Amino acid sequence: MLRLLLATFALAMPLSAGEIGEAFGQGRPASSPVELARVAETLSPGEWVWAPEIAPSGPILIYVNLSDQLATVYRNGVRIGVSTISSGKPGHETPTGVFSILQKDAFHRSTKYHNAPMFYMERLTWDGVALHAGGLPGYPESHGCVHLPLEFARLLFGVTNFSATVVVAGDAAHRVGAISAGIAAPFVPAGYPADVPHLEGAWRWTPELSPDGPITVILSKSDQEAVVLRNGIEIGRGRIQLDDHDDAVHVLTLTQNPDGGRRWIYAGLPGHESEKGATLADAEIGRLRAPRPFYDRVEASLKRGDSVVVTPAPIGDGAVGHRLTIIDAMGEPKASHP
């Protein structure tokens, strides 16, 4: 219990400059006005993006792509964060597979490697493989663990529990063999690949695949499709028409008026803080076109707290042609292009 209280306290307590240096100089702590619809491979060592507002609730899945040296975090099946990593060097390769988080320790130190600090450690195996803050030189250099930027490791530590699934795949040496990480998770919460059939008609609806849990709807302007996820599992997909010149990501949450009516409000994502709390106008809702049976089924399933993500990105692909601004440690914005 004492260790749990200390770990909880650590989430709110920044580390000192000395501790940061001791934690292998974590590259560049980075945040972003999160247009997560981008080519994530352009992130430089130590950079990351984080937007938990995109999916406020639901199961967490972490996908570590050894081929690309990237970790992607999904909540309720929707991408909420991406970070550069450093995995195991030759002779100490990070094992691939599907793992659960076995132990969490915000102030962990290695019993194997000279008391080395491993802040925000999340253990994957009992023989020493874990996610934790560590060095990020731009190539695999760990003894088997997955190194993360210090601040990203802290944020990830704060949203995970022992039910989170971690999928590690790919080949760091040959840069092959991993599934691309897109807006929607390529894996279901249990860790096996999401086998989503091609949409043959105008829509499909299979709520029995996940009867209960939070819903997130992704509206892709690129694909002109809507995907409905419940507890991280796809339960519906349909053709839509949503045309405008807005290439930003927007997140809306369903709330209730005092009179019991429904109301969609904007979440204030980083870079879009002015939207926070604004109500979606009826005229905006009217611009969405979808098959009526599909629309009615989705609307009937939504409840307070469910969310909609409007994105210019394709649903199943990590690459889209949109700019993202990344902030480095000096606070100097730099444009990142696909």
C-alpha cells in the first residue's frame, strides 16, 4: 500500500534536474498541438505527442513497433499518443509478443544494472523486461527494456493499470515485420490482430461483438467512413459524407442538458483550447450525411460521456499528408512535414 501511495504521489511531483540527468538524459521532452493525423515516423529521438482527450475512457492498449522504434498508445481503440523509443540492442533484443503489466513502480531502480534509475517502470516480464524512462539515442541501445521519454513515461504510467495490454512486434535489426499503427488500433484489447472485414455495402452493425462499455466514433474525412468502437472493439462501420476545409482533429463529448436533451461539446485539445466547452451547432450536425439505418443505430447506442473524433486521417493508416507542430525542450516550434 505504501508503494502504491508513493507511486501515486510521483505522478504529481516533477523530478529534479539531477534526477532527469540520472535517468539517462531523456532526449527532448515534447508535447504537441495534437494533430495526431500525421506521419509518426518523422518524430526525432525523444519526441512524442499525447492527447488523452481524444478517448476519455476505455481499455488501454500499447503497441510497441520495434521496426519503427515507436510506441503507440490506444484507448478504447483510438490512438491517443505516440512516442519514439529505444529497444534492446543486439544480444539483448526486446522480446516480441503480447504482455500484461505485471508491476508498476514510479521510482524503480535496477537490481541487475548497478542501481540504474528506471523511473515510471511498468514490468512486462519477471526476468527484467519493462517499459520505463531511459536513454533515447535514436537506435536500439537498451538491455531489453523499452526506453521512453521521461515525461511520456510519466503520463503513460498515469493512465495504465494491470489490465492494460502491451503488444511488442517487429524486428529492430531489419526494420520489417510489424503492422502499421493508425488512428484505430490494429489490435483488439486482448492483443490479437483486429480482423476487420472490408465494408461491402453502405454500412454494417454488429453490437453483439462488444455489448457494453464506452463508445468512440471515428469520422474520417479522408476515407469518408465512420467507425464505431465499443471497449476498443469495432461494432459498426458506415459510409459517410463530411466535406469541409478544416484539416484539424476535433473531439466532441456527449453531455446532457438540464431538460434531459442531448448536447455535444468540444474538448479543448492542445492547440485548440478555445474550443473547450463550446456546443456543437445543429447546423454542423446537419452537414454529416450517413445511411439512415446506420445513423439511427449509432445514435441509439450513444450515452453520456461517449465521444466522437473528427479527423482528416485515414482510419487504418498511420500516414496522412498533414502538418504537425512538435515542441522541443527549448519550446521552439518546428514544422514537421509528411
